[in-house]
Amino acid sequence: MARSRPRVLEPAFPLSSPTLRADIGEPPSPSSMMPGLLTSLVRNYDGGLASPTSLLPASLAAKSGQRTPKRYGGPAKMLTSKSQSLPALNVRDVGRRVAWPSANGFLELTDGIQVVDHMRRIPETENRGIMVGQVQSLIEFLKSRTKLKNYDSPLEGWCDKETGTQLTLRNLNHYHLNDFVIIPMTLPARCSYVEAVAFSLDGQIPSWFVSHWWGMPVVEAFSNLRAHACLRSPESCGVTTAYWVCTFAVTQHGSSWRELPPDPRQFDFFRALLLCQGVLVLVDSGRPGGSCPDVFNRTWCVFEVSVATYALNHLWMDMAAVDETGEVQVLTEGLTQKEKFMDNMPRDSPWQESGRTTRLRREEGFPVRLLRGSLEVDLRGSVASSDADKLGILKAVVGHDAEEENKAKDLDLQNPLFEAVNKRLRAKFAQMALRTAIQQRIDISDTGEMPLAKAIREDSTSKVIDINLTSCWQLDDSDMRILATCVPQGGQLRQLNMNFTSCYRVTSVSDLLQSVAGTRRLQEVKLDFSNCTGLGYGGEFTAFAKGVMGNTSMRKLDLNFQGCHDLAGAVDEAASLMKAIPHLTDLRVLSPDCIDIGVKRDAPQPKVKVKPKPKAKWKSVTAQLYWGEGKK
């Protein structure tokens, strides 16, 4: 049987694009590509901006109403087999004119060197962090491609493939960036964007992990990164701070990276988290219509934060968002480097601010209402671009075996682990938003605008609750009554730390003390009321001491009343009662005059059998004299 002649694909227009479309299908596998073909497309042709129809076969171009010339100016090589053919274009994109940067345009991002020559291979995906300066170079590259060289000027020929909307730097998101820049640029080397622009291998190791939604505008994400880097790394102005961003770190060619392992510890992002000191959550402004930010509704984002806050709970978690005026605001867990220095240095004058007060003023402008959606996080109801990704993540959460990975019927959506993850995340976000919500006078009760107290209370798996409201001058008695409901009366809570330093508007804490004293299984309690000058009624502390007497699970109690001079007599009376409680093995009560009037008792230790002393070895008289053991 005679062999059929291979079909020749004839472009409908002159092939003036050095790159392939990312949204027209999967690129051919490396084994099926003609050697050197794609490299020649990039290197040997200095074309301008091209239309997607230039990659169409003649038959498909004819259906779209485009004229098909017989000859064209372009690379001399032709694609002459089915295995070497270009991927088929989606029919919905036919007739829509989309422009592409030329090959020489990408040289600006690689110091004038071709990608295949500039690329530095980084085998471990977790080591591919991107510097803020490298992201800024990318923004400048995109800005230079606009007509008026600004953020609002249209990118000529760049349109959203779903809606056909004209793209500008303001609405260019990570999906667009991946289609128009990252995939075409890195296709010749089939590498990640970080590998294409890397300065050095050591310089790309990330310090922070970024959890974000791909639909977030690139300019907005870059503003958040730059503000956070300047805040956390002021010594380098944030330029050389490296962040692990999946858009830039993961190779976007082929589908192999979509195959999720059953163990979350084998995920690329998990290995990256092990190298980082914290997680930065980029809170987008939400879609038009007042919806909540999509970052709290995306499967990958929810999964990343849940792993970071549970499996790796030593990591810091910061959040960045843009307020109504366009300024970037950052919520930090703990103090920054500068704020720690201010908090530790001696204050020579009463009007000199501490680091914690500076932090509170910095966070006052954060658009905390955007976090309302974080209180309704639901991993099962989240959205993912790939159903296979979501299924793999859900199975990883419940710990399915590798053999059952592809059996959807084995996944029980009613598994209590899903709801436990949801409640843990809601409590974490609620604690992050608590300070700013109180300062902005937002109702945090169960029926209020942001039910933060309810979210914290419903997390029954948490063993430690740490709430720091230092210098919250808006905190009053009504807020204290709501905070008393944060303490769960059941569950696994073992340690409670609450700091109310310099909350001078508070005059009563009886509800909180009663809630703490009645919490069973609670073993360690630390309450700091220093400089709460509004406190004056001592009877509530005496009642608290009597309540602790009946709570036999409590072992350690730390109370600080420094500066509360109206409580001098009441503190002494409460301390004397607490000293008589036998199960309190560690009691510390700091009086208004900064004197520790508590008592620390060591817990009874089991008797340890004393090992008999070994018998002394016999030594001669000469040896004893030599070692100084004999009589002189």
C-alpha cells in the first residue's frame, strides 16, 4: 500500500510571530518537535506583531473569511508531518486579532541575550523565587509595550480570550501574563520564568511564599509585593527580597506539573514553604458587583494557607491589600524589624511611641472589610481551574492512598476533616483581622458585620489562642464582653494568651475572667492588663481567684497589673487566694508597682533511683603520688 503524502500546513497570513499561542492548545512534546525548529523561529526571524490566524491552516482560515496567499515571507522550514504540526487554534479565537511581542522584545528581560543562552537551570522548583526587582523589570517591559507608556494605555492587540476585552496594565492578570509573555518567552528553553531571568542560583532562594489568585491584576500584585518587601526587608529596600510565586516558579509547559501527588509534602509549594519564613496572602479587591475577594474562594489558595498555618505553624502570615485610595496596606503577624527595634529601645519621653503602637497605627488603614469573605471559607465549595486539581487537593486533605487517587467515588465530602480545616482557617483570618476591626469600630459580635468572635470560638481543634490587642485605644467594655465569647468552653484549648496593654478605655473585665476561669482543660493562662488605667473594681479579680480554685486543670497563671494603681489592694487579696490553690504550680502576679507577688512552685517530680557509685579502681602508691592523690 502506497504511503500517503504528508499534509503541508499553509499559514493564512505571513508568519510574523516568533512565538506560539498559549491559549490554542497544549504545545507538542519535546520528543515530537523538529530539532531546532522553535529556536529558529525565535532567533532567525525579526518579525513584528502577529495575528493568531497566522498559525491557522488554509482550510480553517478560509472558514473565518481570511484570504489565503499562496506564498508567504517567513522561515524557510515548513512543518511537513502531523507530529510536527502546530497545535490547533480554538475556533472561538478565529477572527480576533491578538498581537504578540517580538523575539527581540523579550531580550529586554534577559539582558539582550536569547533565552536559551541566558537561562540558568534550577532543578528544584522550590528554589525558584523571584526578586522584587525582577518583577519591576517585567512591569517596565509591559509598560513600554503600551501606546502611551502608562498603566491605562491599551496593550496593542492584546485581548482577553474569553470576553474579547482590550487589555491594559490595569486589567492584565496572571492568566494573561502567562499566555502573552511567560509561555511564548520560555518556550524555546521550556523552562520557568525565574530560570529565564535568574541572576544567580543563591539569589533566587525565596524568603516568603505568596498565595494569590491568578485573576488578580499583575500591577496590583506587584504593588503589594513591593510594599511588603520594603516593610519586612528595609535594609535592601525590598529589591533583592525573593518571593515564591507559582506563576513564575513553575514551568508552564506541558501538563506534567498538574499531576498532583497524594502526599501534600511532595507538592512543590510545600517544599517551598520549608524554605520560607512566612506566607504573604495577596487579598484582591474582588470582582465587580461587591463580591468577596477570590483568594478566599480558590482551592489552591485555601489549601496553601491551611498547610502553612497547620502543618507548618511556625511560619508568619502577612496579608496585603489595596485600599480605596489606591494605597497598599499590610497586616503583619508580629512586629517588623524596625518595630522590634523601637519596642526594645528605652523611651526617654512619654510621647515616644513603642513599636507595637507604631504597628497599630500602620494597620489602621487596612481595608479589613475585604476579609469578611475569609470568615466563610469552604474548601469543598471552592473553585479551581482544573477539576482534577481540586479532586487531588481534597483527597490530599483527607489522606487518601495513592491507589485510590483516581477513584472519585472514594471521596466522602461529608468527612469531618473538611469542616475542621474550614474552622481553623476562619479562626486564623479572624485573629488577623481582630485588631484593625476594633480600631475601625466594626461590630465583631455573632450577629454583627464581621462575626470574628464566633469564628475564633468555633475552632475546636486549636490548642493555643494568642490575641494581642496592645494599645487598641478604641477597645471598650462592650468589646471586652464580646471577646469573652472567643474562649471556647470545650475542644482542645490548652493555652490562652491575651494582651490588653494600654487599653485605657476598659473599665471592667469580669465577663472575660469568668469565661477563662470556667474553661475546662485549660492549663496555661496569661493575661496582661498593664497600664489599663481604667480598671478600678477589684471584686472581679477576687471572684476570678475563686473560680480558678475550682478549675483543677489549670497549672500556670500569669497576670500583669503593672500601672493599674487603683487595683493595688485588690491584686494583693487575689494573689493571696491564688497562692493557696494547690494545683497552680506556676503563679506569677505582677503588682501595680511592678513587684512579683506570686509564688512559683515546682511540680512534684517522680523519684529517680540513684545509681550506685562505681567502685574506685585500685592504684599503686606510685600512681597515687603521681596523680596527687597520695599523702604528701
